[in-house]
Amino acid sequence: MATRSVLAGFGSYLPRRVVSNDELAQKLDTSDQWIRERTGIGQRHIVSEGETAVSMAAEAARAALKFAKIPAEDVDAVLVATSTPDQIFPATAVRVLNELNVKNGFGFDIAAACSGFIYALSTADAFIRAGQAKCIIVIGSEVYSRILDWSDRGTAVLFGDGAGAVVLKACDDSNDQRGLIATHLHADGATGDLLYVDGALGQPEHSGFLKMSGRDVFRHAVSKLSSSMDEALEDSGLTYADVTWLVPHQANIRIIEGVARKLALPMERVVVTVDRHANTSAASIPLALDEAVRDGRIKSGDLILMEALGGGLTWGSALARL
Ligand code: COA
């Protein structure tokens, strides 16, 4: 039987500091009611001194390895999905390899904004199927608080910081049905101005802040996310009735509910963390997975559908048997 990638371990890290909507409303012309009604967000975690993209990624990775009962020396690679690395290079992933004391691995970062975790999962799966790696930690780690204009109420209220990790392990056992079944990735650079960061290092004429046309992003989200999940199921000969849990990117409860409604998936089968984490970009799916696996909602054998859309625009889906 062909080699497959089994999701063998889950971990996450959330910054210690919790910032409520009411706290934001002390500095911005906004309110807890507006934020909850339009987004479903009640609070977010924001990094303090000592909490970085690398430190959070390493904490999430350690927890995922512990869950999988896999020693760090068995890790072949670390892929980190992030749009907010601590440095341009060395890559966050290489710093994490060092934190984990992995001496014989390789690693690199993937920048696909909020779709980054799906992109990284798909990339890691390709390495495993090709026989180039047997164990890869796929991480999403983001510090969006650093790229937000804290005086812009249209974006500042939407995002949070955090990290999540999944250990992918090669499996050749034909009796074992677990593993990634399909991933689908998409990008449309023509929509790049709908959600972007204004500038980069060494460009003082730019603000360096996240900019967004919220309504346009919203409009693209429901249709693009639904179609990429349709693809995942059609290619696999499965239907939405087979899906045990939808684990969506956590941008906005209205987008999540819109997608679930379109697919006729009851919200009881959707993992939601946006109320407590806000949008943690590439970290949101592995954070949600870790929570739902650890609290017993997601069980071995469940069919999990994941989706994300983000700046680029990039979007995609992943289907897996846990
Ligand atoms: N508090 C209070 N009022 C706010 C506000 C805030 N935090 N942010 C915007 N407003 C105001 C606007 O200024 C506008 O006021 P006006 O009518 O006087 O001009 C009004 O609320 C409506 O703004 P609009 O942007 O049209 O609201 P919306 O219903 O589209 O909701 C978003 C805004 C951002 C919540 C919504 O568009 C959205 O969720 N989009 C998707 C964003 C997303 O998830 N991006 C990440 C994808 S990975």
C-alpha cells in the first residue's frame, strides 16, 4: 500500500495575556457588542515579553511530540506556516529545530497567510508520500499583534496570537485507515489587494500594517471555501454526511456559519474557537484541532475536513481520517 501521512500528535500554545473586547473598547471606538455580533470574537491572546513566533512554535511542537510519544530525534523536518516570523531568516522552522535539539532535520517557513497551515500540511504530506521524510512537525505560529494598526478598529479587533502543531508520521500499514486523504491548494494573485501587509523590512515609506477590505474578503470566503471542500470530497468519493467534524480556519463566526449552512453541516459538527482565540491566521486550525482532540470531541476514526482562506488570496482544504 502507498505511504500515507497519519496525524499522530497535536499541541498548541496560547500567550498568557488575554485581551477582552472591553479592554480594546477603552482605546478604540468599538464595543463588545459590535465585535461579538459581527465576528463572534469575545477575546484574543496577545504575546508578552519572551513570547515569540519561535517560542510559541517550539512549545506547540513539544506538546505535539509528547502527545504522539515520539522522541525529537525521530523528527525529519519542521515546517512552520507563518506570516509573522521573528526574523526574515533564519527561518522560524530552523530555529524550532534547534529548540527541539533536532540535529539531522531540515526545515523552512511557508507564507500563505491564513491558509498557511493547509499549505504546510499539503507540503509535508508530499515529502512523506515521496519517501523523503517519515516524521514531520507541521506548525502554524503567528504574532499578528505586531502587524496590526492598533488605531484601526476595522482590523485590530479581529486577530490574536498563538501557535498550533501537528505531528505527521508515515504509515504503510494497509489495515490502518488513518491519514491525510486529500489536500487542495489555490491562489489568485489578482485579489492580492483585498488583504495584505503594507510593506516589508527596509521600506520605511510603508506602514508595515495589515490592510483589509473586509466585505470583499467575506464575499470571497464562503464561495471559495465551499468549492475547495467540494473538491476534497468529490475526489475522495465521500460526502458531507461522512464528515464527522469540520475544523475551519477561525476568522469570523459568520463565515464559519455561512460555510456550514451552505454544506448543510450542523454547527454541532463544527469546531469553533474564534470566540476565545480570534483569528490567529495559520495557527487557528492546529489550535482548534488540539483543543477538540484533547477534550475528546474528535476521536480516532473520525473524518475531519479542514479549510482556510487568507491573504493572496490563498485558500484550500484538507481531508483526513484521524
Ligand atoms: N467597531 C465598531 N464599528 C466598526 C468596527 C468596530 N470594530 N469596525 C468597523 N466598524 C464600522 C465601520 O466603520 C462601518 O461604519 P459606517 O457604516 O459608519 O461606515 C460599519 O461598522 C460597517 O462596516 P463594515 O466593514 O461594512 O462591516 P461588516 O459588516 O462588513 O463587518 C467585518 C466588518 C470586518 C467584521 C467583516 O467584513 C468581516 O468579517 N470580513 C471578513 C474579514 C476576515 O475574516 N478577514 C480575515 C480572513 S482570513
